[in-house]
Amino acid sequence: MIDGICQELNLLLGVTRELLDCSEPSLEAWEGYSKKRNELLGRLQLLMPFEAESEGDRLKLQSLIATTLEKDVLLKRKIQHHLSNFRHQMVAAKEQKRAFKAYAVVSAVRSSIHRCNA
């Protein structure tokens, strides 16, 4: 059983590293990772406390869990950075939209003044 969990943790760790290395992961990649992570961590909680087959198995599992959680912290920071960038882009887009609307209104008024004067 521990070998299976270790394999899943290694797979999750690999996906975590891929997400960290990718500059713009797709939404599907984030969602797939999140689902896999939550399922695996849920199973780990159900297995705890468990009877390790050996001290080596227990240490191996603890090490994998620690490494996975360390990389997960880095991934959370990356997500927070992306969210911050999105917030800034949304503010900039809102300001741009307001400027474009103001220009459109002023432009329409000037056009109507020109037509009236002609």
C-alpha cells in the first residue's frame, strides 16, 4: 500500500514541478493538479496513522510528503503572483475602458458640433 501511495506522490510531485516550470499553465492543468492533489491528500489522511511495513517505508513516505508540500508552497506563491497580475490587468483594463468611453463621448459631441456648424 505504501508503495502505491509513494508512486502517486512521485507523480504529483512531477506534475507540481511541471506547473512550476511552465510560464503559463492552462486552466485545465491547474484544475487537474488541484483535483489530483486533493484526492491524494484525502487518501493520505484516511491512511494516517498507518502501520508502516518498515521504518524505511515510513521515512520514505515522510520524505516524499515533505518534498511535495515544499513544492506545493512554491506553487501557491506562483498562483498568488498570477492572481496579482490578473488584478493589475483588470484595473488597467477598467481604466482603459473608461478612457475609451470618454473619448467616444467627446468625439461624438465634436462630430455633432461640426455637423451643426456646417
